[in-house]
Amino acid sequence: MAEKNPQRFDNPTPGMQHDNALQLQHGAQTSTTGQVDVQSGHNGNHHTITTVSGTQSADEIQAQVEQARNKQ
């Protein structure tokens, strides 16, 4: 069975989107799969909105997560 990606919550506070991206990047870099599944915590309905890789820059991760968040 393939190893699952660890899960991290998309939880940026206002003005902290870049710090959120750095945390997601670090989680992906240190995960055994090299990726993390970013989960939405909206209304307690936790589901994966996107998957990010440890090889992406924090700016790329921030843009990807913001785009995924806006599609919800």
C-alpha cells in the first residue's frame, strides 16, 4: 500500500499567509512522501483542498493554496 501524505490544516490568520506557506513548505520537506495534503477546516468539514510539494517555493505554495481556497 502506498504511503499517504501527512495532512496539514490551512489556517492562516489575517496577514500571515506567507508564514502559513512556510509552515506548509516545511511540513512537505520533512514528510516521508515529500508532500502534504492541505486540509480546509471550514465549518469543521475537513477535506483536502490541494497537495503541496517540498520542492515548491513558499511563494508558489501560497499562491496554490490561496487559489484552492478561493475555489471552495
